[in-house]
Amino acid sequence: MLNRQLNPLENTTLRSKSVTRLGRWFPLTLCLALVCGGLVCGSVWAQDPAGQQSQQTPPAAQTPDNGKPKQDVPAEAGGPSDNVGPYAIPKKKTDDQPPAAPPTLTPKKVDDIPDYSLKVNVPLVNVDVLVTTKDGQFIPGLKQENFRIAEDGVPQKVSKFAVAEAPVTAVLLVEFASTSYPILVDTLNASYSFANTLKKDDWVAVTYYDIQPHILTDFTHDKRAVFGALNQLRIPGFAETNEFDALYDTLDRLDRVEGKKYVILVSTGVDTFSKLTLDKITKKIKDTKDVTIFPVSIGWALREYCEVHRCTGITHGMASLGIHQIDYLQADNEMKTFAAITGGRAYFPRFEAEFGEIFRDIGDDIRHEYTLAYSPSNTKLDGTYRKLKVQVVAPDGGQLKVKDQKGKDVKIDVVAREGYTAKHTVD
């Protein structure tokens, strides 16, 4: 084998090539060694947003201890705060945070038991009371302790008390039929006298009746409309005077009107041909609430004249030919009964000049009433009629004494409805 010895130049060239190859692989080999050994051999360069290179410091856990302060990862980010290790220490809650609300206790619903509410209706009875002297003058200044109410003889406790001074809501119901001229004149005089006492806030309707009721004007504030309705009463039609039917129809219509109502009944009280009987109209009046009847009788001058001259049988027209004085007395008693049941007052004037004073008294009575209310001790809803008794006494329970301007004792007159009909269960 031929052994050739290299010259120095060739030897130098070979060493140069070897160094060149070693220079190419050395960095790669060194980096692999550093990675495998877990060492960081240099700085990591990053490009900032401005396009310049800036040096980014490695995490504090991997930074060698070179005497500089460490930069810890914030505890809010979930990293360790005080200890170094693979476990994150949870952050303690501060004291300024509000405490958690206590749990709400919800009642447990039992199956097969439905939810329901209990409702109790307590009835309330309203009673309007007129307290006047024997001359019809209103007695003011009474208090709640001055009144005593008994229902079927059982004392009741008054829960509400007021003095009513409200406008009037009334129906003027007049008899206008082919009876006799003096009675027709009394009808018109009484009706115009009532219209003159009206005030601007009063509500009034006008109705007349013969064989049936006829509405002349509905409820209005206008006095001129009332006078215009009365001006239509000039020539009468039928001779029948069906008072019971007309009164029943009026009360039935007033059931749909709210509040306290009044019926001013201008009539002789004689009923000639009504389909309703006295018992039925009396029951209707007892069942009607918040309605007070003030009957005003007419035709007294003719009645007294014919009583002396024995001509009573022709005083009320052809429909009641042969009428007797007992029929008029019965009519007077019926009107008194209607007034007593509803807490009104019946008037029987002998002269035409009395009409103005009578209707002024009625207006004062209506506008100055004591209103009482109580819850009855008898709570049964049986539809029975219950009698009432109202008394006016002194605060100590004794007799109430009223004196006039001269210092003399004056007797008082207490007017209230006789009773009321309780509600029935089916109502």
C-alpha cells in the first residue's frame, strides 16, 4: 500500500475545511445541548408594536438569581403569590364585601290541596233621620252619642255618623187625570211651588200619571226644563188614577240611580184601577233602598165642601163615581204608611197657600238629615223584614231637652224609616 505524505499546504487546507464544517454544526449542537439540559443560554428577542426589537424578561421562576428583584405573576391571574410551586393559592375574601343574604324560606305546597282566599261581607245599614220640632224646624248640633238605634228590639252600635247637606235627587210624581177642576188646580199649584224651591245643583225628574205613568222630563238641573214639563199639563186624558202602578214604576226606575233619592208624590191618594194591590206596592216600598217618599195630599177644599153638601160621590171623576169619605180616609192612611216606611213625612194641606211652606219644609228636611250607619248584630241573610227604632237622647242617656228662643221646652219629632229588608242568600 502506497503511503503518501501530505505537504504542509494540503494539510492546512484540510484543517481549514474541518474547522468550517465544525463551525456550521457547532451552534446547532450547542443549542440542543442547552435545551436538553434545561438551561437558558441567552436572551429572547421580540418585536414590539413599533417595529423595534426589545428584550423580554423571562418569568421570575426561570430567572437566575442575579441580585435583581423578581417579577411575580399577579395573584389575581391565578398564579402563586407567596410560595413557589405547582399549586395556586386562592385569594382570601376581603372584609368589605357584603355578607351573603340568608336563604328565603318558601312554604312547601301540599299536593291535592288548592289555594284559596277567605272573603267575608259585612252588611252595613244606612238610616237617614230627621230631627225637627213639632213646627217642622230642623234641630242642629246633634252628635253621634245622641242617637240610639234598635233592630227588632236589639240595640245596635252606630259606626258612622254624618250630617247630610247634599243636593236633592228627586222625582216629582203628580196625579193629573180627568177627575175634577179643583183637584187639577191643586196639582198645578203644588207642582209649581215645588219647582220654585229647587236649587241649581238639584236633580229633578217630572212624571205624571193617569191610567199609566208618563215621563215629562228626565233628571235635569235646569229649572226651565222643569217648568216646561209642567206647562204640558193642560188637558187631562183618562179618568183613571192608577197610583200603585205609577209608584211601582217610579221606584223600579230609581233602583238604577245611585245615592239617596226622593219621591215627591202629589196625589189625592185614591187608586181606581191599578193592577197591583196594596200589599204588593207595600212590599215593593219595603224592599226599596235609599228612597224616601214625601206625599202631599191635594183636593182637600173640595173634599170638605162636598162632605158638608153631600156631593163626595162626584169629586173624583167618572172613574170613581160614587166614592165615599171612607175611601179618602183610606187613601190618606196609605200615604202616611208610604212615608213612614221610607222615613218621610206626609202633608195634608187644607189651603192653597200652604203649598209653598210645605215644600220649603221638605227641602229643609232633605238637605239637613242625620245619616247613621251600623253593622247589624243579626248577620243572617234570610231576606226578612226587620223593624227599626231610632231615639234621640241626651249624652248621658236621659231625655234630650230642646228650648226655644223664649227658654221654653220644645218637643222634638224624630222621623226615620220603620225598617228594612235584609238581603237574601241568592241575591
